[in-house]
Amino acid sequence: MNDLSWGDVPAWIASVAGLMAAGTFFGERRNRRDQHGGAISSHGADRVADNNDSGSIFGVVVANTSASALLDVRIQTRLKNAPQVAPIWLRILPPGTHLVRRANPGSMCAWEFARELLPTDKPFQPIVNSIEYRVIEIAFIDNRNQRWTTDERAILTRGGSQ
């Protein structure tokens, strides 16, 4: 006679379905974690003065392409003729593309407040191939309270100092 009863077949099916669900859950979790690689990017930017401007504008463009705000964002830069530049600190970086302008000399702060770049703004020239002006490191905390850092080659790693 057959040792396998019909009562065991549903149990086997439920076990296989449970294993498949667990595999899907952990795979999706890994994919969500890996999505932070494209969640934030930053580069220096410059806009040359035109007839309506009083001078050149230098700043850092920060793009948060995730669906959630990032917390405690720190951006370390290197600027020509300024070996020690205070990092840019943003408590909250909402989704979108933002500009943080370099403050005028003599200002109390090294950087101005971040503001969202709008489609109506004049375009900026990205500075992406310069040793004198570059983003050295970006560190942030995501919405799951995990710390992330990128280096000057934009390699994302979990952890790091904040």
C-alpha cells in the first residue's frame, strides 16, 4: 500500500510555498538594499556669469533619486586654493535635485542653504573631471537607519563614519 496519505501532500505543498516566499522576501530585501547605490549622487557645478548675473556661481549639485528622504547627509569636497573646506551638512535631504552654493568669502558659513533646482533655473556646467574641484565623500543614513558612504569614485559601502 501507499505510505503517502493525502494529508501529507498539502503539507508538502505548503512547505515548498513557504520556502519560495522566504526566498522571494530575502531577494527583494537584498534588491532594496542595493538600490541605494543610485539613491544619491553629487558633483561640483559652475555657472559662468551672463549679462544678468553679478559673477560666477560655484556649488554642489546633490540628487536624491530614492523615494524617501535621506538623513544626516555629509558631503566632503575639495576646492581649488582651499585645502580645508568645511563639509556640507544636511539634516534631511528630500527626494529631488538640490544645489548647495559656496558662500561668499567672509560669510559665517562655508556653504549656503540647499535649495531645490527647478526646471526654470539656468543650467549649470557639471564639474566631473577635475582634480581641483571634486566631491571626496558622501555619507548618509537611509530611512531604515542604515549608514552608507560613497568615496570619490562613487563606490557605495554600508557603514562608515558619520
